Amino acid sequence: MKLPIFIFFVVLVFGALSCDSQDEYSSETEEATLVSEVFPETSTLPIVQDIEEAHKANLFHQKEAISFDIILSFRGSVRLKGTITSATNSSGIRIDREDGSVIAYDGQKVWLAPADARVGGARFDIFTWQYFFMAPYKLSDPGTNWEELEDKIIDGESHSAAKLTFDVGTGDAPDDWYIAFKNKNSKLLDALAYIVTFRASREEAEEEPHAISYHNYQEVEGVPIATEWKFWLWTEERGLFDQLGEATISNVRFVDVENDTFAAPVDSQTVSR
């Protein structure tokens, strides 16, 4: 899906199981987009400014890279367990999976090691889960357009809301849209609703929107990080319903980038769309 230039892309996109799983929440229906290598510009929309300020975006982008452990499950089946490392400007991403395989994005191509590893949902993984983590810091990426909406109810509480769309040609899926829900007290990003138009028209995708909600924020060097995610079906009328999955984020730390951090691993193959 797209987490355009964003992933910003993005996805944001948002949630699915890999080709290795038979779960109905499949990566066949969602695909990540490429990430932006451009430092985000400041948005003039108040809700975006509030979220970026609450998430300490300026402080975050002073760091070189961030790394965290993730255990991600859908419908009771583990989808991903490993460590994700990302440049704070999304110019490089790396996933070290528990099984010893590595997925890396060097700013141009996606690589998978070892070379004989099954590709499965590797490309989806490298962009999608990184995007969900990075979302508060990608709201002003180039090609993003915002429309303020009326307040929406999330988990029984009123939230400020705004809809994100993209310029034509932005990312892999410029027809995707997202709705950001801002907590009125903390101003943190509480949830994102989204559609996925990869392999589907906008009309088809809008028949089943999804959402991710963020929980248990903890500060890491002054930056608030959500350490629990939940994935849902979502409609404007019902809000969040029918939980699809969850993720636990731990061992979050800012790190320095080495020459080989995001480079193609030894004995690897490229992964194209």
C-alpha cells in the first residue's frame, strides 16, 4: 500500500498478513509505497502542527536513526517478530527478522537475504510497519494534502480529525486516503483510518476501510512513542470495530547509522513490486 512520500508513504497503511499466512488479512490486499527521502516541510493545518509538536517532530528529526523490536500478530497468528531500524527521514530501512533473514531498503531498492529466502510479503513488510511507526513524523511529506473534518468519535471520545490525500503521482497508490485522529488533550495521534487501493479501485477499497490505533505512549529521549498498536475495521458510522490484530513495540532507541546499516546484505536478492 502506500505510505507515500509518506512512505509516505505507506500505508498506512495499514495492516495485513504476508503471503506466508492463510489469514484473511493478507498482504495480497495491501502494499506499501516507497518512502520519502525529503525532510518534511511544515504544514499550515493546525491539527497537523499540533500532532507534530506533541510528538516532538523537531527533536525526532535531529536524530539519525531509530530502532525498535516488534511482535506483530493478526487473528492470533504472528505476522512479524524482529527488529526494525529506520533513518528518521525514512531514507533507509532495515528489518532483522527472528528467523535470521534480513530485509533492507537502501533508498533505491529493497533487498532480501539470504538470496534463496522466500520473498513472501518482504516488500510489504519493509515499508508498511515502518510507516505506522513513523506516521506522526511524515504528515507533512511532499505531495500530501490535508482537509480538516468535523470531530469524530474514537473509543467513545471526541477527537479532532483531518483527511489526508495525495498529489497525482505521489507514491505507489496516490488514490489512498487516511484520516488522522488527534487526542484533544494530549494532541498525540490516537488513530489513523485508511483505505488501500493497491490492486483495487478507490470505490472497491472504500467498501472496507481499516484503522490502526496507538496506545501506551512512552518517552524515549523526550520523544513520545506508542508501544502498543491495534488494527481494526473502521467506518465513519461505527468507528473502530472488529479488532484484526495488534503489535507490541519495545526496546526503542535512537541509533547511529553505519555504512552498512541500510546497504544490501551479503547474499541477497532484490525485491521488486
